[in-house]
Amino acid sequence: MADTDRDLTIDVSGNTASIATDYLFVNGISADAAHIQLAKMVWGTSAEAFRVSQSTPLPVNIYSTNPSTVLGVSGTVSGTLNVINSGTAGNYVYIRGSTGYQLPVTGNIQGITNGVPVGVTGTLSINQPVIVGGAGSAGITVNPVAVTGGRYISSSTDSISVTGSVSVSGGRVLNAVTDTVSVLGSDLGGKVLTRLYDSSGVTLNSTSNALNVYLTNAGFTATVNVGASVGVFNYNDIPLVVAGTTSGGAIVVKGENGDAIEVTATTPLDVNVTNDIDIDDTAIVNALTLESNPLISRLTDIKTNTSFISSLKTDVTNGNLRAKISEITRPSKIASGSISVTPSTTQVRTNTPLQVGITLKANSTNTAIVFVGGVSLITNPTDGYPLEAGESIYIECNNANLLYARSSEGTQRLSFIGS
């Protein structure tokens, strides 16, 4: 006998449970022979489950015959339609035109009453005439705009930039003879406040960042206050050239050691005298020629008392002369320190007399080569002796200011000790 009960009863561990079904035709089998189960749909990930209802409808994608192509939906939708982004909640839904074209907009663009104003970001291109205050002609109608939130634009804190070409498609062109254009400042007066900036964006002022002005073929009178002591320094310790004027007064130059000036040269100095010097002094001539003059008698005594020099010379030449050193005078001062060395030439020390010499050592933590040498290192970056990290060199010289140093790159350290 065919089953006539729409529900199926199953045994569950000694108890019974009912499964709701209905009778339908399935593959041509009569309704009296088959049960069709009634089920509610649930959707969601493995960690969640949502019953299909009006509040949690079943998500559906519409595909074409190609399973990889999702079809769009067209037609008329009645009632309220919410459009949301399929990505993270809160993302924007973008409305765009076709590739390379703006989205055409006709009619009114406005927000809702007491709602959030319509914001426009990016580039806004208007290719049609703009008609303010109602429709009636082709183009975009822009109704009066009311501010429902935010703040008003302030001339002291805000700025509006207009870029590109601005053209007039209606009205008439201004005439320079009959029309005038007024530009008002922030106080609605005739003065427009303007700020000047340098190339780095810093505002020009009268103290630290003044405006540089070049004067061509123009003279001016200025009052300049100069201090009692004026110092002149050259860049990067390069010697400062001082020259006088033709037929002017001599320039007095003094050194640091009792006004003595130390003179050094990288090549031999020419000290030959090319001009004849005539000395006409009777007293000097008489002192050298008259036998009655004390100078002659003193020279005679010297000749007599130095006769043994010739034999002393012979002993020195033949190696027969012996000498005994009874005492060596040691230096009374030691100069030591450490300096930072950069790719710009640095003098090891200012005027520091030495009797023996000086030892230079590149610090073990250096990351680049340090070159040491003479004054020629200023003009030639590699004209020096290279010291890698931890290396040292001893140099015999009479003053530490003869030595210069520079690094191949970055800031390095150079230590020294001398006497």
C-alpha cells in the first residue's frame, strides 16, 4: 500500500523524529510513490550560518554561459535600492564613465535636506555652460548651495587654486578701454597682501632670509656700521689671498711667533739675485783694507788660532774622529688629540711646533680611507698617503700645521701624538 502520510518518521536512538516532506512528480514517477523533503536554506562560511530571510537574503551572482563571466543587471527597480561595495565595509562605490571619458551628468546635483553635503574630489571637468538658478537651457543646472555642516572658507587660513585655461563661453569679452577689474585684499580694501618665498619655500624676511637684489648700472648711497674688529675667513681653511693696490700703501702681515711668518713651499724657491748691488761706504772699505783697523787684527788672530781646522777636517774625512754624546735634550711638550675628517680638507693642527715628529693613526672604527699629506691635498683629493682603519704613520716635521687630512667618503676619525 502506498504511503499517504506527508511526513517521514525516523528512529533516533530509541526516539522518533519527523521530517517534513511533500508529494510531487519526480522524473515521471507518480506522486503517490515519492516524498520530496521540505528544507530551509542556510548560507555563510564554515564559522557562521545565516537563514535566508528578508534581513539576510541569499547572495546571488548572475553568470553567463561562461562560468567566469558575471553578468550585470539592467532594467527598472522599484522601491528603495541600496548599492554597497563588495569589499570591506565602508568602501566607496565609484561611478565612472567609459574609458577616457567623463561621466555625463544632466539635471540637478544636490544632497538631501539637512543631510551630508555632496563632496567632489579629484578633477571636475565641466564642458557645458553652467546655468545657475533653474533649468531651461542645455547644460548643467546648479541650484543655490547651502552649507549644512563643516565651516566657511577663511581668507587667512584657506586658499583656492585655479589651474588650466579659463574660457568665457557667454556674455562678452572685457574691453580694456571701458571695463575695469578690481582686486580686493583680505580687508576688502585695495591692498593685496603678498608673501615672497625663496626656492626652498621659506618666507623672505628682513632678518635671516632677506631678498637678494641685483643692481645694474645704478648707483646708491648706503650707511654701513662696521665693528671695531672685523674678521675675514676663507672657505674650508683655504689660504686667504691679500693684495694691495698699485702705488698704494704696503700691507703689514704678521705671524703668530713674535710676528714671524712661516714660509713653506712645495717646490724649491728661487733666491738668486739677478741685479747688481753697489755699496759705497767708505767706513766699510776702510775697515776691510786698513791694517790699523781693529777688524784686520782680529782676522789675523782668527787665522792663527784656527790652523788646526785643516787637520780636524782630515780626521773627519778619514773616519778617525770619535765623539761622545753626554746629553740629549728631550722635547718639553707633547701634542696629542683626535679630529674629525670629512671629504673636505682639514688641517691636523694649527701652529704647533715639534722637535721630533708626529704619529698619525686612523681609528679602528673608520669605514673609509683617510688621506694625509701636505698642503697639495687641498686641491687634489687623493694627493696623500692612504690610511685604512687601524693603520698609522710617523712623520718627521717641525710643526703639525704642515699636515692636512681628508676622507674618501663620510666622516672619519684621525688621532695624533707628537713632540
